[in-house]
Amino acid sequence: MRSSALKFLKEKLIQLIPTLVGISLFSFFIIRMIPGDPVMLMLGERGSDPKVYQEMTRSLGLDKPVLEQYGIYMKNAVQGDFGRSIVSKRPVTDEFFARFPATLELGVCAMIFAILIGIPAGVYAAVHRNSIPDYILMGGSLVGYSMPIFWWGLILIIIFSVNLGITPVSGRLSVMFDVPTITGFMLIDSLSPQVLADEGLAPFFSAIRHLILPTIAMGTIPLAVVARMTRSSVLEVLRAPYVQTAKAKGQSFNKVVWKHAFRNALIPIVTVIGLLFGSIITGAILTETIFSWPGIGKWLVASIHARDYPVIQGGILFIASMVIMINFLVDIIYSYVNPKIR
Amino acid sequence: METTQEVGFKHNLKEFLDHFSDNKGAVFGLGLVMGFITLAILAPIIAPHSASEVFPGQLRLPPFWAEGGSMKFLLGTDDLGRDTFSRLIWGAQISLFVGVSIVFLSTLIGTALGLISGYFGGKVDIVIMRFIDILMAYPSILLAIIVVAVIGPGMVNAIIAVAIVGVPSFTRLIRANVLELKERQFVMAAKTFGASPWRIMLKEILPNCTAVLIVQTTLGLSEGILSTAALGFLGLGVQAPTPEWGIMLSDARPYIESSPWLVTLPGLCILAVVLGLNLFGDGLRDALDPKLKR
């Protein structure tokens, strides 16, 4: 058993390496296919002087053969240097890590929202199969699954911000407060001793109010997926002989459902949740654009509009590697809990 | 006289139709999809105005049921004084055209890659599947945005970008089916008779993938329409003044407080079409997949 686990791990690792190399090649070369001249973009007016232009080209290494450029880029990238943004002149790595906590905070909230509502809804629907609540829940989850989230975000704004006036429209914190960045997670930073002493709990509640709408917008599709997956996986387990046995033994209905059925139904649910983390980025791009959320998604879209080559290149490389690594971990965890698939 | 094959086919078809019509959600989905296609095709007849006709001085009128609305503009007018109802109907035509083009391209490329990868196996398979893995590492919208950044915005380019994003799911699906089918006796028999690999792929294997392909095509259509609308919304897809639902949404954003219907209506259209296609696709899958039959 152990050796088969190791063999599986080895096979997966061997698959991982060419994919990572492929991603780095793809990210590197597709940027070079974007029309426009990065040197001109960096120099602006001064670029019309051929001497200055050539100097800049040389200093950026753009006069070297493309493959050599790729080698240099990867060598620096492995050491954590992804070049500097054309727009802000700051290192791409700094820019990324300044914004990543905002996206992660939103993504984690969206997943918690999806799990906290999706799992109970799915279990309820499975237990009350073919009842009216089941139809409503599953119909609702299909609507959620089909939701154009860029529209859903705007509808949430119309209802909760414009009509009810209970949630803010954009950003992470009211401009009235000043919360120094420590971790980058607003919910944590707003509880730092210094902020608490100066302004009390108000910044924390402001951060929560700013999170509500983006969390719902971003969490709706994952919520629908989790609810559907939970329902079908609990339904399957409920039919299994050991659940029937537990029922026959006269155990209480709740105990049968939560202790026997749900535990075993968790494997596919956890897998789906793992895979959803990859799609969080897609959600982030649209959600952050709507709510002016200062995270990775909004940053990438702005960089593409501004043709900020180093940022686009580094950003998509970061994201794609992250997706690959998460999928790899999900594969490994999945094979650990379910040895049959190895 | 009917041959046994014809009888078998009729029996299967009847069973399929029975299953499908039992599924109320699927029938409702089919209704939505048919309504959408009818609107798209009959747009020139149904739409009271053209999509670009401007009515000066009639800016941002509300729908007819609200105060200040009129029957001349059933769903009101936009910020330039164009009839929203007409633009939504013409938008159905754009969405249908864009969606079908996307699915056509991704089915063609995805299926070809899947057939080749699954049938030949070995190094070809490794190369194609690693390429697919790479494409799948980029979140769908991000990949579409990058492709658009390279080839530029616009309707045709948006179609190409979203079609590329859709390729992996077709390739993986077809490959998995080919791996199973190529061990079957009828394929073995064709091989023994000396049929060429291309003939076996196209005449023996592909027809047996029809069912899964139809389901995937339906779901691909819904994803394609959704992604194109998202690109349009981000300003990277179809460009104004084309009456595309995604652009109509983003154009209406500044008036979200004063004229919320301008934001609400195009999104409802997108939701209805995508929901209809998903319901229909789910119903098709359940009715076609013998393993899931109750």
C-alpha cells in the first residue's frame, strides 16, 4: 500500500514539472505577442531619442535573443525577482503581495459563505428528497450556478446599498478610518491593539460591512456547486448498506444522517471545495472590478488595460502556478482519503 | 418493413423522450432556449425599433408599467435614447451567433485533439494533454482576457478567445471516451479489416461520442455566452454600439441609482438563457446516460 502511494506521488510530481515549465513558457511568450513596445511605454516622450531608446533596451536585456531572455527571467524569478511594474516602478513581487491578502481575505470569506450555507442546504435537500423544499433548494442552486456574477454584484448593490442603504458600494474600509497594514487582512489588522486603542471596534465593523456584498457575489457560484455536490453525495451514501443497517438498528434519524451518511459523503465534497479555490480567481477578477476591491483581479485587469508587461507576465505566472499547486494538493489529499483511485 | 436497427433506434428515442419529458426542469429549460432562439431569429420582425435608432429627448425612460413610461418604449430607453426592448432582442441575436460560433470552434478543435490524443496515445497523448493542462491552469476569464490582449478586442476576437478557453473540456471528455471505446470489439474488427486510423476515429469512434458531445455542447454554449458577456462587461469583448448584453450592462453602470432597470434587464436576459441551457443540458445528460437511469 505504501509503495503504491509513493508511486502515485512520484507520477503526479513527474507530471507537475513539465506543466510548470509549460506555464512559465506560455506566460513568457504570450506577453511578447501583445502588440505594443514596452520600451516606448516606459520612456514616453523621451523614447523618441534613439540613444536613450537603445540604452533602455539594453538595460532591460531586450536586445538579447528571446530564449536567453527567458533563461534570465526564470533565473531571476526563481530568486523572487519578477521585474518592476512600468506604471508604479515598484517590484512586481511587492505589488503582488501587497494585493494578495485582499483577494485571499475575500476568497476565504466567499468559501466560508458557500460552505456554511451549501452543506446544510445540500444535506437537507438530500434527506427530504423530492419534497417541495428540495425542489426549491435545487432550483435555487441551478439559478446560482448560472448567475452572471458581474450582474449579480450590481443587483446586490441596487438592493442593499441604493435602496436599503445598509452596505457600502466599494473598497475595503470607510475612508474615516486609518488602519495600518500589518498582515494585509483587514479583519485582522483592524483588531490590532493600536487601532483598538485609537478607534475601538468601529473599523472592524466597517471592514465587515464592506465584505458582505463582495462575499455574496463571489460565493454564489461556489455555494451552488457545494449544495448540489453535497446533495448528490449524501443521496448516494444514504442508499449504502451500512446506513441502512444503522437505520435498522434504530438509531435516531439525525445520528444516522450526520454521523454515518454525512461523514462518508465528505470526500467528494472536500474535493469539490479544493477545486473551487482555483475558480476563485475568475470570481475575483469580476467581483473586484465591480466593488473596486484592491486585490489581484482588479490589478491584473488594470495592468492589461495599461499594457504593464512585467506585471501581466508575473501575475499570470503566479496565478497559474498557484492553481497547478492547489490541484496537485487536492489530487494528493484525494488519493490519501480514497486509495481506490490510485 | 423496419429493420431491427430502426426499431432499436425508435425504442431508444422513445425512452429518451420519455425520460426527458419527465424532467420538468429540463422541459422548462428547453422552453427558455427555444424562446431565446425564436427571439434571435425573428429579431427583425419582433423588434419595434432598430438597435441603433436614437430618440432625442427621450433619454432613460422607465419601462411602460412605471410612472413616466410609455407603450412606445416597452422597456424604456437607455442613456442615448435607444429603445431597450429592441436592443435586448437584437442582443439575443448577437448572443446566439457568438455562442454558436464559440461552441463550433471549441468542439472542432477540442474533439480533434481528444480523438488524436486518446487514439494514438504515447508521446502524442502526453504532449497534447500537457498542453491542455497548461491551458487549464489559467482561470477561464483570465485566459480569455490575455488572448484578447494579444489579438485585440472585438466580436470575432472575443469568439476566438472564449473558444480557446472552451477547448480543454471537450478534449478531456472525448479522450476519456476514446480510451474506453478503442478497446471495444467493433473498433478491433475495423482495425482487423485494415481501416485507417482516421477512418476508425471518424466513422467508428466519433459517432459513439455523439451523446456526450451533445450534452457538452449545450453546457459549452451556456459557458460561452456567459464568458462573452463578462468580456463585454470588462470592455474587452464585443464593442459598443453593438447591442451585446454585457456591454449594455456596463454602459448602464453609471445610472445604477437613477435607472436601475437599465442594469437589471440585460442581466436577466443573460441569466435566463444560461439557466435554460444548463437545465436543458442537465436534462439531456440524465436522459442519455444509461448509468444514471432510475
